[in-house]
Amino acid sequence: MKAGPDPRTAGGAGVLQLVSPTRVNLGGLVAGDYVSALAILNLNFTPVPEPATGMLLGAGVLALAAAGGLRRRSAAHIE
């Protein structure tokens, strides 16, 4: 089974349904004592951006802005 976001849904969001066969013990109420059943678990999930991603993007933009400012200042002093 592949881990990670589901590429078939927008942004990796979606619903995962897990189905498992099980037996329920009836404690002697029925001749067989057990009844077959299905256990179903629905998992709903949506992607949440990591805070580190936004901080890295912001740091990169600030670094580019600072580098551009330094370049303009050094060009002004040369002329």
C-alpha cells in the first residue's frame, strides 16, 4: 500500500473507508454463539499546510528583497 496523499483527489484530501470482517459473540443467546458482521471505519481528512513551509517562503522573499536593496545601494555608490 502506498503512503502519502491520494493523487486522485484535489489536494490529496478525501475519505478512506476501512472494512473488516468480524464475529460478534452473542454469549449463548443463539445456537451458533457467533454472528458474522462487518466493522466499518470512515476516515475523513483534509490537507493542512505546514507552518514551516510558510516560514521558509517568507524567509526566501525577505532574503531576495534584502539582496536587491544591497545591490541598489552598492550600484548607487559606484556611480
